[in-house]
Amino acid sequence: MHDGRAVVAAVTVYLATAAIAAPPQIDTIAGTGRPESNGDSGPALEVNVGDPFGVEIGPGGDLYVTEVRNHRVWRIDRESRKAQVVAGNGEKGYSGDGGQATDARLNEPYEVRFDDAGNMYFVEMQNHLIRRVDAKTGIVSTVAGTGEAGFAGDGGPGAQAQFRQPHSIALDGKRGLYVADIGNHRIRRIDLDAGTVETIAGTGERRLPEDGQTARGNPILGPRALFITGGVMWIALREGHSVWKMNLGDGVLHHVGGSGKRGYSGDGRPAKEATFDGPKGIALDGAGNVYVVDTENQAIRKIDGKSGVVTTLAGSGERGFGGDGRPAAKAKLARPHGICVDGEGRVYIGDTLNHRVRVVQ
């Protein structure tokens, strides 16, 4: 006779092994696939989200999404799966400072972040500025940028500074807000207490940095996406097709991934040998793994935090929509942009031209 305990143990081991081996699965959590607005609230799978870019976990664990097509920012309750617009009235423009954020006109909000007090910051690419929504009052204000494209204002107040198509922002937890000023090929820092602006990386010259180079006073090519954790800034270079990191203390740049050449290769090998095509999003999980939105390859790539080896997490490389409920690596994406990771390791993606937000878990 079989020992019942042995059988139970064997089944337990088998199930545990199967769970570990099961590939990550992808699903849609918001959006219908249609871009035009059909309201400002409702079940997340019934509201239209036109061109979602930035995604971020905010206060209370809600998911926030920037909607570029309709110039709004959404909040999605991940438990109830209800969605609500929290900034932008759906009209393209620049207005509303001093009033409720939901009454303001925005112009292509690209990314959203939160400070420790729960205040919301977002960057508007076509208004060339950064705005803030007060956590208590819901009132919106401009943090930096005149609304006109250009390069000016270092050393002076943010209200007089000019940016050129800023794409990404990141907060350091020490009252510093960093801006990927991609049109000027610079990364700039806003001191939220003093209100002043300075350039911390880039000169305006379109050239890749060198490994071990000081960021300040040296070129950086197309800084598209920023992510800060543990005093380190992670940077995805769009035109530079590569990933870098910089310790905010010493300002030295270190090459992490991407050869700098455009392509789609390298899975299973060291990330520095891999090729990317226009990466437009970056995030880290709690284990130090780096997730890169390899936009023009229609894929999400993962750089292992310990081995430095790159793999494809999601996306087959073919542009389109498909794969929900199935392995993420076989799914189709359409020019994804934003990415974030929650505390349980779920990866959220702004699947832009599919007009959906998707999750890999």
C-alpha cells in the first residue's frame, strides 16, 4: 500500500513546482480598445481610455493612468475595478490653475507620480510643464514651465523655466523632482522647497554618455524615462536605445543595458549586449529587477537584478492586440509606453495604441 502522507507530499511538491514554472499571464484591467471618450467614470473595463501612457500605483494602492488622447488622468480602484477621472476636463489646452483639477484643461499628460504626502504630480508634454494636484483640496497648480517650448531658467524659479517636450518625472523623497527634458537632451531637477531649476545631466548635444562619466556637463541622448529608488536614478534613453543608472549622490552614470544600437536581440544574455528599439518606460520591483518598455519592439523586457541577464516578459514582438488570459510573452502589444510594479510584483502596462491598461501577473 502507498503511504498516504507520501502521496500528499508528492502532489504538494508537484503543484508547487508547476506554480513556479507557470509563465506570467497577461490580462486587460482597463479600457475597451476604443480611444474616444465615453464619460469620466464607470467600470474600468467599460470606460474608453485613449492612448494610455503613464501608469503608477498611488496612495491607497489605487492605479493612476495618464490618458494622452483625451488629456486626462484616471484613478482606478484595483479592488472594485471602478475608474474615475481625477484631472483634466477632456479639453486640450492649458488652464485651471487655482481651481479643481477636474476642471482644468491639459495637453497630453505623459506621466504621473506622488510625493510622500499624497500630492500628485504630472508632466504635460505639449504644454512643456509640470503640474501638481494638492492631495487635500484637489486644486491644481503649475510647478515649473512657462507653457512655451524652449530651454531657459536654470538657477531661477520654476515658473520662468522653459522645457521642450518633457516626457517623464521622478521624485527622490527629498523634495527633488527630476524631469526628463527630452527635447533639450537634458535631465533637470526642480527643488520643490526653493522652487528653482537646474540641469543635472546633459548639454543639449545628441550623444551617448560614456560608462563611468559624470552626468553634469556631459551629453546624454534622448532621456525618455526616469525611475528613482534607494537614491539611484534609472534612465531609459529613447534615441540612445539603452538603459543607465546614476547614483544621485555622486552623479556618475553607469551603463546597465542596451548596446546603443537599434534592434531586438539579446534575450538570455547580459543586458549590455542586448539591443532595444526606442525604450520609453522603466520601473524596478522590490527585488531589483529592471523592467523596460521596449516600445518599438512591442515588448516588455526584464533585466534580472542579480545576473544582469535580459529576457522578454511580455509581447511577442508583433504589433497588435491579443493574448489575454494566456502567457504574456506570446501576447501582442501596440506601442506600449508606461510601466509600474506593485508590491506583489504585478506589472502594469500602458498598452497605448490598444487603448488599454494591461497587467502581467
